[in-house]
Amino acid sequence: MDNSKIRVLVAKPGLDGHDRGAKIVARALRDAGMEVIYTGLRQTAEQIANAAVQEDVDAIGISILSGAHNTIIPRICELLHAEGMDDVLLVVGGIIPDEDIPGLKQAGVSEVFQPGASTQTIVDFIRNKVTSG
């Protein structure tokens, strides 16, 4: 990785209308020197993958509270793979039961941040994973 800013797409898929957490994480990433692209609410998996391709991001942060993570997240992973974006870091935050985490990681998620995770932990994880390549 060169000295350019880490580019992170923050997205809210599905019908979930609560984006306060996503905005807090987006601000923390920006304050840490990363370039953040926020897609807004109610994005489809296709819209998220297309935005990731168009913006040429290093990482994607998905915030999901709706309970549809076992459907939406694997679909995003599938679309990213089809676009050759297997090197893009994918992290997920929100209400994710412990028993669902292994399946999400098997689908291609690098880390799941549950309620209570600090923004500094998220920043450090993304920075370390993206810069270490």
C-alpha cells in the first residue's frame, strides 16, 4: 500500500432504517485519516457491490441490524468475487448472533463487530489489515 488514504465504503443494506451507528463509524474512520464513502440507507447488495467497484475501495463496512445478514452479506461477497474484488476487506457490524459469525466469515467477511465494539478497534482492524496487505 502506498501513502494514499485508505478508501472505505460504508453501507446500510436492506430495509433497516437506523444508520446512527454507521454514521458514527464513518466519522471515526474519517477522523482517523481514511477516505469514507457512505452509500446511505436501504441499499441492495448489487448497489453496494457496484459502488465498491466504482469507488475502487480498499475496504467495505456493512452495518446491518435487520436480521437479514445471512442472506444479504453472502450475496455481497458473491458479487464482489464476480467483480474480482477478493482483495477488498469486508467487515460487518450490527446485531449479529454469535452462531451466525462463522458462516459469515466462511462467505468472505474478515471480521464482525457486535454492539459495544469501540470505534478505535474498528479503525485499527481496518488499518492493520489493509496496510499489511
